[in-house]
Amino acid sequence: MNSDIFDLSQLPVGCLGTVVEINAAGREKDRLTDMGFAPSLKVKTLFKSPAQNPIAYEVMGAVLALRNEDASKIIVQEDNLL
């Protein structure tokens, strides 16, 4: 796997990534996709809770919090920022 492709829970705060795939099936995959975590969409890590779980993300203009367990099923590629 390329070094700039990893699960969403590892995307650093303030960084932008592009969803590559969802490693879930059935209703769980549908739920994540409905929330906006669909392939080719952009996601940004906003902040982590004091315990580092959950983490807040911005996707499609909305702020969503995901547990690390769920975020680890979303594979992203970090976008290079200028």
C-alpha cells in the first residue's frame, strides 16, 4: 500500500484526504456512504476528542464525529496541500 493511503482514523488534524474505498459491507457501508464518506469525496480532520476517540471530520460541508472503529473502515489518500 502506498504510504499516503491509510484509514481515516490516521489522517492528521487539519489535513484533507480523498476517500478511496469503504471496507465495510451491507447496511454499515450504506450508512457510511449516506453520511458522505463515498469514494472520490473530500474529507478533512477537524479535531480529536481529549481521549482521541471520537474524531470530528468535515465532509460535504457537514461536521461528523466518528469512532475510530468506524473511521478505520474508510480508506483515504492524503491530498498534498500547497
